[in-house]
Amino acid sequence: MSGEDKIMENRGLARMLCGGVIMDVTTPEEAKVAEAAGAVAVMALERIPADLRRDGGVARMSDPDMILAIKEAVSIPVMAKARIGHFVEAQILEAIEIDYIDESEVLTMADEENHINKRNFKVPFVCGCRNLGEALRRIQEGAAMLRTKGEAGTGNIVEAVRHQRSVQRELRKLQSMDENELFVFAKDIQAPYDLVKACAKEGRLPVVNFAAGGVATPADAAMLMQLGCDGVFVGSGIFKSGDPAKRAKAIVDAVTHYKDPKKLAELSKNIGEAMVGISDLKKDHVNFRDREGGSSAANGNGTPAPHGTW
Amino acid sequence: MTSSGEVVVGVLALQGAFKQHVQLFEKIGVKATEIRTPEELAEVDALVLPGGESTAIALVARRTGLGQELIGGFPGVVHRNFFGSQLGSFSAMLESPLNVSDGDAVSSEAAADTASSKQYRAVFIRAPVLIEYDDAVNVLAKVVPHKESQEADAKVDAHEPIVVAASHGNILMTSFHPELTDDASWHQYFFNFATKVIKAAPGGAAPASSSSA
């Protein structure tokens, strides 16, 4: 099978998750709670983003043994995170037959210039994005699925909303452009021209884009669905809340019935306390969202991106 | 029905690749709506059950009051995840269903003989197949399994073509995902099928289609 076929199939595979919720879990017990609530997949990790923010230190791929114990516990797909650019962590995750790999900014970056060449793998990858340019850079590298970066572990939806609106706005902008203008637009957003052209033609991304990073309530999840997301990741929002099983179920149902305010009102009732969260993200000392290989924000010294020459 | 008497298709939109189904129906000018409640279900003439995470769909369906009525009766035995795990997903060329007159079985070998006929690229993902079925079942497509990718099953000869699309009564099912390509042939075929079933049995049961979940 050709590499291009594999990419198309992986994109199709990710479409099966549409309209669903993917939950962060740290134990087989939590994975079972997520599955029983109707999650379409779980993300197996040792520490959820809220704890990674608090603890600091280097955050790495989780112990394969811990991931496999979760895989054993549920029948839904299991995802796991590798550090940005850490292709050997990805090789290990592929070797233990994980269903999807998240090349995640929540873990410490392993390479500040390059992301993983995801075309070298058979397993599908999901990556974070803040805007259309970043989305298309990841797709070019082989990502089969995207999610907004948001700001994980904060229980604050503001960054996920910003990122989703940004992707949608730029897609709409492309719709109104003359085809002769696409070359410069591609250069401006630092994205491959062919993918820009395909987005202009279809009016949408070639892969699914989920909401992630700060979702804490059924209303948060439904808002991002109304903004055009294909599904939702919930990390710290569930197992840092007062009643995880109830909240997990409510968020799953909110993603299905995202257009029905009466149903959403019912789903928002009596689901226990939401995670406390962080309200002022700009003052917070942890910033996951600006971690991108090859970007000046990621290398921290404001020097131009080494690969900014598309 | 639309005001001009055309069949309206519903796509179960609890979870899964429902958007793509709706887009493909719209592409061929068929009215299609997303179905999330029993009330919405009552408004349509035919229903598509899209591929998705079947565990999640079943759970959400039960909580939505769409549980039991969606499970149709098909006289056959289905082997789930026949071709192996996710890394064993593949695509195969089939003859376009629109080239086939009613009742004719199509196989991928037959398609190879008629080079001029329009080919359809079918995408299989952790696909189930029909391994035993009643004589009344209308076989629509077969493929020869990949030797390496399938998990051996004593009931199935690895070299025999196996059934990946079939119809019976008011149900049409495919093991592949017709919503994952730009080709709307199977959506057109389903619309024609639904129209015929409804004309034959006015007031009767609505047709349903299921792709692999």
C-alpha cells in the first residue's frame, strides 16, 4: 500500500470519532468510567495536564506498561502522547500498538525545530493547532487528525475558542479569495500551497478538528461544537471535578445534542463541582499553547524560525 | 417525503461520520437530515446508520430513546473486525453499484473483466463481513481478502471472495465506508433502493442502511 493511501485511511479512521468525546485517563478504573459514559476513545497518560502544570519538571511519554493496562481495560481506541519531535517515543508507542499518537505540546518539547515526520508511521497522529497555518503544517507532516491547542489543564476555554475561531475565520477568508491570491496567503500563514488550495476548494480542513484545552462543562463542549469542531477532548475537566462519572456522561450527551439548549440545560444540572481552573492565563507561568517546532515563540529567544522558508 | 414526493433520508447523528453522509447526499441532490431524537426520526423515510465507535453509539442511543428500534433483522452471520486490527485497514476497487441491474451480484473479479465499467474505491476500516447468509439475501459486492491482513477464521476460506455489501428486504448494508470517498455512487444506489422499497410497500417499514461501525 502506498503512503498516500495510508494517510487517506488514517484520516477516515479519525472521522469515525466525529461527534464524540475523548477523555484523559490515568488508570484502568478511570478508563472504564470514560467508556461507560460513552467516550469514543481515551488518552492514557500518567499525569493529567492540570498536574503537569502544577508539578513542573520534564513531562515525557508515559510508561508503556501503564498504557497497556488501560488498553487491556477497555474496548474503545486508546491514544497516548509523545513529546513534540520525539520520534523514538512515537516508535515505541507504535510498537505497543497504540491506536493513535498525540504529538503533544502538553509534554516538554524534545525538538524545538522539527516535529515528528508522521509519514514514517502507520499509526494515525493527532496534533494541536492555534490557526490554519499551524493546522496545515501538521497535516503536511502526516497528521490524520487535529485538535485546538487551547490551554490544557486550566479549565479555561478562552484559548480553545480563540484557536477554533481563528481556524474557521481563515477558512472563510480563503473562500472569498481569488485563486491568484492563494500563493501569497499560503506564504503569509506559512502553510503548503497545495493544502491551502485544497481548503479553498472544499471550504474545510481535509482532516477532522476536535476541540481541546480547557473544556470543563457541557456548555463549553457544546459551544466549541457550535463553533464548528468535530468532537471534543476533555482532559483535566472530568477527573478533577466533583463527580467524574456524571460529568463525563453529561459532556458526551452535550456533544451529541450541542444544538439543543433545552437538553443542554438538563445536562448542566446537578453534575457536581467543576474543576477550579485558572482565570488569568496571561499571568500563568506555564504556556503549553505556543510550543511549536520551528517557531520563534518556542525557542524562547525571538530568533526567526529556522524553517520559516516555505 | 419532500413536496415533490421524493424520499427524505435521515442520517443517525449521535456519533460517527454522519456529516460526510449528509454532504454526499446533498452532492447528488437528495434531501438528507441529521437525526438525534425520536421526533426527528419520525420525519424521514429512510435512515443511514453511519460508521463510528459502536460502543459509544449504543450507549448514547439508549440515553436518547433511539435504542432498540435501530437494530434491524438481517438474516445472516456477521464476523466483526474480519480483516484484523486497525493497522490492517485497506481500500479495494469494486464495480460501481450503479452499473448493476437489480438482483445481479457483483464481485471484484467481475469488475476486473469489464475494464470499461466505472470502478468504486471502497475504504475498509476494522470491517465486519457477512460470512453466512440466507438465500434471500441479495449480494451486492465481494472482495478477496488480503492474505496477510486478515485474522484466520476456521469458517472462512482465505482465498474465497467474501461478501462486503448486501441487501435484504428494506435493509442495505456495506462493510466498507461509502462516506469516506468523494464518490456518491453508493448514496445514489441507496436512494434508488429506498425509493423502490417505499413504492413497493406504501406505509410499510422504512429502509435502513448500515455501514460498518
